[in-house]
Amino acid sequence: MRCAFKPRPLNPVSRHPALRSLWLVLVLSATFCTAIHASATLSVWPEFASVHTNATAQFAATLTGSTAAVTWLINGIPGGNSAVGTVSTNGLYTAPSAVPTGTTVMLTASAAGADPFNVVVAISTGASFYVSTNGNDTAVGTSASPWKTIQHAANTAIAGDTVYVEAGTYNESINLPNSGSPTAGSIIFRNYPGQAAIVSGTGVPCCGSSVQGLFNITGNQSYLILYGFQIENYTSNNVNNEPAGIYVSGSGRYIQIVNSTVHGITETAGAGGNAHGIGFYGTAAAPLSNITLMGNNVYGMVTGNSETITIEGNVDGFSVVGNSVHDNNNIGIDATGFYGTGPAGSDQARNGVISGNTVYNITSLHNPAYNGLGADGIYCDGCTAVTIERNLVYACDLNIEAASENAGRYSTYVTIANNVVYGGNLAGISIGGYASTVGGSQNIAIVNNTLFENNTTGGGGDFQIQYHASSNLFENNIVYAGSYGVMVNGIVDSTARPVKLDYNLYYTTASHNFYWQGAEYNTFMVYRDVSTQDAHSLFLNPDFQPQNYDVTAASPARNAGNYALGSTYYGTLDFAGNPRTTGSAINIGAYQQ
């Protein structure tokens, strides 16, 4: 496993005493902190459904804090259509006559003033089976005569089948050997509605000198859905063994992990150990594609050299949407490339969306593999063509980073937009390699983010530029620095023009600093004149709303951004889910009015 800790160059800051397809539909599913985003709260029950073709399912929406009307969409289409199913004004869904592409659709409830609430609906044609701690694997698998183990159900279920796992603790490491199909539907493994199905590693041997998950998909399977499980407490004290919550490798498509909790996956071997929360590793000539991780809660990990959520190698097409990732001792969400996991020429996570996630308290400070700050909340380590948008990321060592740890390699064509990023221990957003001996960042667009008081330890600044950065863009961002006052920290001089900066709004109440090409400037005007950057940028108080990172009507950020960049860069939705632009104007920062 690679070293995720990035030793920092000697930093002059320390001298100062005073830091789009179904994916577009999935992006709408992000569930945010309502204290920051919405005045009303919308919820839908049930939160997941498996429906046979031509059958119906009733959904109910609850809206609090508003009297607005609730509207329903299927895959973003008001009311749906014959291909994806239809939904009435009172939430009655009717499935289509044939299984749709990908075997699932997204049902969305929407109301003014509230974040949209989205529900995965799986359309299938198969049978339903049941598992209970009181069952018997020689039984027939009905609700009256259930099986005892999830593994027996996995061995038996075929395309279009749904396996309901009833309340209880299942001490198993489960291999999923069968695939669903595009015509019969996915194989669905889920908790029985309203019941806690716990898959525990307590007492389960680990791991045969390799990676072993509590759920394993390792034989090039496709069309599988895991929903609503609690996956917990799997550990190893042997550096040769690697426990995982969910482990996927090889190739395959349309694998979805939805609304599950993964916690307590740990390694106790010390500096050489590895553990994994959820890992997708594209190891085959054909890619892992159409991968979805949505609405999961992943926390309490002790992963050593490895990460909490990993998308690595030959993975082409992924969505990591609306998850909560927190309180882990290494990287939160990691999309990687160039580690030899996939075949040459395809060894790079690509064409992905990381959106609407809440990521916090990610630090390697007490991780024995590093014993120092260096863990990212969201990290593109050699990925390409990935959009990182509308995430809330705070209190991580580096909140968001796009770079590469492999010499001569780069993260490329990454868009980091409409995120709220605050309280980073070292940096808010970082590009460029951590040393001259590693890779860097090319064509990274950092647009319409709000960065607030990052660099709490005096490490890297709100926006950090390191080695081998070129052809990057930093525009329309609010940068409000904390007590160290470092807004732009370009402390190295490895390329002539590592990034173009403009139309940003900077502010700090501290003695402020800009570092550009290794030189230090103590006023915004001097930095701007000497660097020839930020020609249209401002140094003014953004005037945030109370208890919020949105801005007031009087803010200098209002309508002051570069609208001409276009939606390819800044997207169609702001951080709170509102239209990103107003007429032909755009705000600086993550919010639009």
C-alpha cells in the first residue's frame, strides 16, 4: 500500500505567530447539514424499494418547516415516463414494463426551500428470499422458513432476486459469487425494512495473507446492490492481513453500495498495517464501471497505510454521492492512479463524481504509520476527469487535494467546485506534489468554493500550491484566512505559471500573507502587482450570514464572479442546490441567491 502521508517542504508560514447521465441525478441526492443549507427538511419513506416490472410502490413525503408543494421526479424527469416508470402526485410509483438501464432509477421528492430527497428504486423480475439468525440453511428461504446465513443466500440467489436479511448479528465474511443481469435485474441484498442487519467481523478469521472483506465481490460480478447493512468490527494485528468492510476487485459494472454503515474496521499491527473501509480496485483488463456509493456512513476506521473509501486502478465511471465519512485515521475518499493496480494504460480512476458528501475529522496525526499530519478528506491522487463538487469538508489535515504521489504522473482535468471547506489542519485545497521527487497537478479547475479559516496549525494555507503544478485555474473562490493569514501559499518555484488566479474574494482579520513562486508578500496589492495574478480579485470582508457560509445581500461576493467561465467549470447547482447562476451573473463563493 502506498504512503498517504505527505511530508511538507520547509514552510515559511511557520515563521508567523499570528489555514454528469444518472450521475447528474445522483448529484441531486446529496444530504447536507441543514443548519448550513436549507430552511425546510424533506424526507421520504421508504428510503429504498425493490419493485417488479409493472408493479407499484407507494412512497410518502414529509416536509417540515415549509408549506411548499412536493413534486416527484424519476431520473430527473417530472412524473417519469414509460422507460423509467411513472410517479403520481401522491407518490405512487409504477415500474416500467422492462428493467431499465442499470436496473435502478432515482425517485426524487422536491420542494422549495428544502434539499431534494432521493430514493433508489430497483426494478427486478426475480424471487424474494429471507435470512434470519433463527433460520436454517436447509430450509427453503421463505419468510416462514428462512435461511440462517447470508453466504447461503448469496450462493443461491440469481439475477433479479432480492435477499432480505432480518434483524440480528451475522458473524460472516461473505463472498458474492453471482451476478444480476440487465434484463432480469440486479441481485439485491438488503436489511429487512426497519430492522438492523449487522454483519460483524467479531470471531471471523482474517485474512489469509491478503485483503478480505466482510462483503467480497472479487470474481468480475456485475449488477449487485447492497443496501441498509451495518458492517462492523473486523480487525487484524498481522501486517500481512488486511481486513475490509466491503472489498471489490477485478472488473464488473453496476455495483451499488447504498445507505449502509461501515465502522470499526481496524488494523493494530502498527506502522506496516493496512485496513480498508470500502474499496473498489479495478485489477482486470475490463474496467469496473458504473460504480455507486450513496448515502453511506463510514467512520471509526484505523486503516494504517490505507484509506477509508478507495477507488483505484481500472475504474471508469463512478459516483461517490451523499456519504458521511468521518473520524478516521487516514484519507477519507481517495480516487487514485498509477499504482500498478490496473493494466498499463488503464491504471487510473476516471470519469467520476464525488458530490454532496460530508467529510470531517480525518487526520493521520496519531496514525503509527505516519505520526504526523497529512491525511486528506477528499484526495485525487493521480485520477483524471473527476468532478469534486458540493461537498462539505472540514477538520481534515488537507481538506481537498488533487496531485500525484508518483514521479512523472499527474492528476488531470479535475474540477473542484461549489464546495464549503473549513478548519483544515494544514490546508483547505491543495494542488501540486508534496516533494520535487513525486508527481503533480495539471488542468485542475478550482472554481466557486468557499474556504474559511483553514491552516489551523500554520502548515499550508487556505490554498496551497506545491511541486509540478501547471495549467491550473483558481477563480470565483472566497478565501477567508484565519489567524495565520495565509490565503495563497505558492511556496515553491517549480513551474513558470502553476495556476491562473482571478475573480477571487480574499479576506482575513490577521496580518495577511501571500506566497507566490517562493516569494512572500505581506499585502494583497503588492502580491497582485508583482505576481500579475488576481487582476479582478478583491480584498474585502465577504459578509457571511450569521451561523452560515452563505453571504448577505450586501456582500461584495454578489454577482462579482467570472460568469464567462461557463457551466463546464462551475456546474449548474450551487452548494445548497440552487441554480448556480442568476441571469448572466454569478456570485463568488459556493452559494448563489
